[in-house]
Amino acid sequence: MSGMSERERESAEDWTLPERSRPPLLGELVERIDEALAVARASEAAVMTVGAAALDAAEQAKRAAVLAERASAAMNRGQQVITAAPERGVPAATGEGGMESFSARADRVAERLQRLQQMSLSA
């Protein structure tokens, strides 16, 4: 190999990648992973908070529906009395099907939100 000219010899610069093409160092990768984990944990906490708030809202909606249903039933009982002695400006009695439907839907929403929260907890 003593017959190689200066030009034919390889140097360390021949093996050095340009700055833009170099892969990240191990320390940089660890920093990126740590940052990604922090973001994931913060996102999970946010999802849990939103899920809890949604469950609370669904529960409040369910309680409101029950109260509205009771009020409607009480109003309908009052309407029956008013029907016997009608007054001007009193609206006609309405059925309870609307409140029952609302209450059933609130129950379904609450169940769905609970399943979503359980899924995020198990993940």
C-alpha cells in the first residue's frame, strides 16, 4: 500500500456526513422520547378531566330530565283539574313521551361516556 498517492488515500472527512444528514445523537433521542412521554401523559390527564366533566354533565342532565319529567307529570295532573274548569290562556296538556325520550337518551349518553372513560383507563 505504500504505492498509494496522497489523492488515493481516504481521510476521515470522506466518512463524515454533512451536518444536515447526521442522525441525532443518543442523548437527543432520549430527550425527544422524554418530551413525547410528557406530552402523552399530559394528554391523558386532559382526556381524563374532560371525560369526568362529561360524565358529570350527563349525570346532571339525567337528574334534570327526572325533575322535568316529575314537573311535567305534576303539570299534567294540574291540567286535568283545569280541563274540568278551563281558563283563558292555559295551554293544552301535553304527553310525557318527550320527557321519557329525553331521559332515556341521557341514560344512553351517560353509559357511552362511562364506557369511553373505562377504555381510556384500560389503555
